[in-house]
Amino acid sequence: MTPAPPAATAAGPYALQIRGVSHRFGQVRALDDVSLVVPRGAFVVLLGPNGAGKSTLFALATRLYDNTSGEIKILGHDVRRRPMAALQNLGVVFQSRSLDNDLSLKQNLVYHAALHGIGGKRAAALAARALTKVGLADRAGDKVRALSGGQARRVEIARALLHEPTCLLLDEATTGLDVASREAVLGMVRGLVETQAVGVLWATHLVDEVKLDDTIVLLHKGKVLFTGDGPALLEQAQTNNLRSAFLHLVGISKGDAS
């Protein structure tokens, strides 16, 4: 049985804490009593097949949907009671692309800054800093349409980092990328955890994006089946590799897996 996430420690509140969250769409229960934590400066993988409820959880955390059960806190701020304070500490990269292809990288970021009430020289400075973090400072004046898929993803990550959040949520961030671009984006995000102490929740259905020492939250049909590191997952599934453990716990046969 997977233990419940612990309470925040003396080091301070978690970057993200989700406790007892359920959600329905009509008669369909998309999430069922989901709990997880993302410490500051940690990389946590939300692993689950398509339809597991990962995107619904992200929609609740970002207030696209209203959570009516349980609680979601970002750096200790409840997203229902203190949404402004909570969302100021949150950066998000959704699965669908949302950059303006006809604007430059800098223009996309400055426009996003304006949505956060940041303008003028400060917006330009933050945009330059964010593009530096993702290795695209030299492309600031280029239009987005000139970028590769992996580079565009890095711009979206820069945009999410623009207001210097404590928590970063990425929903299937490597969708549509080739293997090299996937590895580059994933490596860059892992680097941000180490250098910027950002707490990351990385949602994916791809087992090869998971490392054995990652904290893994396995979500299936709206329920958390497992929380822990890779070796504990292998032990629970009684197998010797993460792919087999994942398929076993979600009840997918190898012949049915893509």
C-alpha cells in the first residue's frame, strides 16, 4: 500500500502539495482521492498512460477547473483560498503548443509578462534571463516559426519561468519531438531543478523519461497506484525493469503496449 505524502518539513512548504483531490465530469470520476507532493528543488514524475487523469490534475492545479474536494497548495498557498499568491509561484507548460508563431521569442515572453502585470524594462530583462536559462538568448529576435520543435518547447519553458516560479508543471512536454529533442528538453528541465531549485512535476506516459532514482507517482484511471523511487516500484511489481513494472501495475500486456 502506498503511504500518504508527509506533511511539509521545517525547511518550508512544498513547491506543490496535493491532498485528497477527486474530480468528476458528470458521472465519470477522472480523479479519485489523489495525493502527492513536490519538494522544492526536486524532480517528481507523474507517470501514467493516456487518460490516467494527469491533464485533469494539472487543470485543477492551475485553476482551469475548480477543485471541490481535497486541497492543492503551491508554496503553502491554497489555490482556492489564495489563488493569486498560489499562481504567482507556478509556471506551466501544457501539452498543446501556445506560442505566437509570428512574434519573436522576446515578444512572446514580454507579452506573457504583461499578463502577469510586468512591463517595460523589467519585462525585457526577465525575458532575456529566461531565454538564457534555456540556452536561446541568441535567438531572442527570431520569430517562433523559425524554430525546431525542441527549441519551441524550450521557449515555452522559458515563458513558464519568466516570473521566477517555485514550482514548474510540465504536461507531456516532449509530445511530438524526436528522440534527440526529447532528451535535450528533459535534460534541460532536470538541470533547472539542480541549478534553480525549482520543484518540477513532470507528467508523462513514456517510461524511458524516468530515472531509477526519480520520485515516481504512478497514476492510472484517476487513482495513485504507487509513490516512491524506481527500486521500490520494481520491488512492488516483482520485475527488473521500469517498463515491465509500469505495464504490470496498470494492467497492460506487453503485446498491447505501443
